[in-house]
Amino acid sequence: MVASMARSRVTAKFQVTIPREVREKVEVKPGEMVSVEALSSDEIRVRRYPRTSDPLETLIGTKPASRRVPVEELEEQMESR
């Protein structure tokens, strides 16, 4: 994939608008989350988080836990902290 080169100005509040041609190419939508990381002193990467149709499945998974932990054991662990 060839990167699209577009320019955007940083505002006084350090906000940056993703240019239309880039938004359309990657199909980013309002409200989506992105990560921003510094790759070097002059390079920044903006990456969209993957979309998911079932966020709960993403958080807890689809396989049942291999070990059931009794509530009492969890309470004991919490109290020992």
C-alpha cells in the first residue's frame, strides 16, 4: 500500500484534522478511536483501532475460562493486597 501524502496544520490546542482524501481512503468515521505514537523526533504514526461488531466478545473472548475461580478466593486475594 502506498501512503497518501497530505498536509494538515496543528492548531493551538494541538489538534490535527485528517484530510478528506486520507479519511476516505482508510474509511475512518467520526467517533472512532485512533492511537498516536512518536516513531522518532520528526515522525508520528496515527493508527485506527480495529473495528469490532461485538466489543464484549473482544474483551472477554469466546472460549470459556479454563479455570473457574470461586468468589471467596477472589475476595481473599483482594483483601491481601
